[in-house]
Amino acid sequence: MKTSYQSFSRFFIWCLFCALFVSCNKDPEYFTLVDYPDQMHIKSSVEDIVFNKGIANQEAITFTWDAAVSPLQPSDEVTYKIGFYDTNQKESNHSEFIDLGNVTSVSFTHDELNTIVARWVMPGEPLDVTAQLLAVVHNEKTYVKPIQSTVSFKATCYEKYPTYMYIRITDPITETVKTERMEQRQLGTGIYEVTLDMTPCDFHFLTSNEEYPAYGDAGKSDDKPGFHTMEYVTEGNVRDFSTSEIGKRVIVIDTNAEENNYRMYLPLPSSNMPWIVGNATDIGWETNQASGKFKVADALHAPYIYTWTGNLIAGGEFKIGLGTGWGDSFFYAPGENTDPFADSTLLPYRLQDQGGDLKWVPTKSGPFTITLSLLVDDMWIKVEP
């Protein structure tokens, strides 16, 4: 009896071992997300497009699609995201997804899509691009894999930010023409500048030493004094800007679509920052003091705006120095005892013997910020709390 029991025990253990061995060699089962079929059937308004810098802010492509419905509960909210990728290099050339909310169409401007696609292809070369739409289902209990829909189109980009720009200057009397190179203070910004000894002339801007593409005069900005809107021209007549300025000036152009303007400003005579001096301040008559230094808040977009914040004393006097001492140039008041709270006139800097030692005399005391604008078409001084 004992022998039979031992034999049965051995047989039972052997069966358990075989079952365990078989289960260890069985392929594991993993949880998988369900791929739901395309419900949106996204469509593109164009199949082939050449992005145009001249109409950068205008609509280039519109994508439309059918509304998606949650496969779990029809009442679930569904929102959308869209991204773009190089059709032939999806893994390496893919944009970020853009949240769209619950709309069923979206449009992009020439500038918006050019900015995305231009990272994957040289300007002027067509590229197959895929728009990838995702429907995101918001269910409180169960995660649903985003439902996908795609559509492809061919796109050709323009060069958004050439390394250099050029200014083509014409003397209106002799009709002689010269070209000067403009550089970006910070690469990749599309903002270019050049410092020139100006004489009365006509000029426009070029993206290369060729005649086109060019930027011509589209008129002064109505809401930004001192700014001149540019017109992007690829053929035909280019309208010149004109100036009667004489002396050293800085010309700045911003080629970004949302700006697209030209400005000219008066550069300082030295690299030293302006400084305030006078008994209308706590600084007194000590020149070139650190506490009297002006600052530039935005050297990239507004290098012509200077500010100083400090205490002003009513009835005292001040002027603004530009070198290191009394023998250098100053910004002087436009007349004797000018109240900066009442008169915003700012004349170009000069030496004392070129017009007298005219100073501002504030009529209010307290902490204030003095701001200088050196745009040649919009020079001013303002004093504000």
C-alpha cells in the first residue's frame, strides 16, 4: 500500500512538472491597443503648392475632415491634433502635433507651413509631405488609441532667412548705384542691419546680389511711427524708399511675415551707454555714473529705445551724456528750461558749442522712467511713472 502511494505521488509531481514546463514555454500574451479604422477621411485643398513669401500671411492650404465618434460611447468628447512629416523620412522628419480642439477644419498660411517644411528640404526643391490627423477620444475609464487619418501633398519652400541681405542704393542726381551687405545681429532671426554714412538717396533691399527677390516701399505704417512697410517683389517694378538724411545712420529690416518693415535710427557716437547728469537727479553733476546709465531692453527688435529709471527733482536740471565726460556729445533740450513732462521733442545729439548748454527742467518730483526713441522719423523723449 505504501509503495502504491509513493508511486502515485511521484506520478503527480511529474505531471505538475510537465504542466509547469509547458506553461513556461508558451508564448506570453500581451495587452494590445485596438486600431480603429479611419473615420475622418482628411482632405487637402491642394495637391501641389509652391509657398510664396510675397503672400506669406495669406492662406495656403485648408484641411477638412469628417467628425469622429468615440467607439466606446457616442457621448465621449473627441478633439483633434495635426502634425506633418516628410513622407519618405517619417521617423526623422516629423513636426510637433498642433492641438486643434473639436473643429473639423484648419487652415495654414504660406509662412506657417513653410516654416515647418523648410527644415527638411532645400528651398526650391519639391517634397512629398503628409498631414497626419489624430482624433483623441476622452473616455473617463478606458484609454482609446488615437484614430488616425492622413493625406499627402507636394510642397516647394522658399528661403525664409538668407544669411545676408543687401541694400541697393541709388544717387538720384548722378544715378550711380552701389550695394552694401546687411547682416543679422542674431542668426536665424530674419532681422538685418547695416550702418552707413547716409546722403540723400533712394534704396531698396535684395535677398542676394541678383535683382530679385527684392523688398520695396509699401508705405508708412499707420500704427507704428517710424516704421515703413515692405513689399516683397519677385518680378517687375520695385518701388524705392527715399531719405534726405545726412550722416551716420543704422538701417534695420525685419523680414518676418508678422513685421515686414524697415526702420532707420540714429546710432550713438560711441559704445558707451547714455547717462543722465544734473541736479534734477540724485546723481548730481557727476558724469558717466553707473546709477545714471540708460539701458536697452530689447537690443534685437528695438535697439533704438533707451530707458533710465530713477528719482527726479522738480526745478532741477538734467541733460544726457553720450561719451565719458563734459567734452563729448550730449542730448540737449530743444530750448531753455524745457519741461520733459510737457514737451517730448528730442533733437539729435551735439556738442555744447553747437547750440548752447540747454537743459531739461522737470516740474514734478518722484521716481520716473525716462525713455528715448532714436528712430529718425520718430525721435522723442518721454517721462512716465
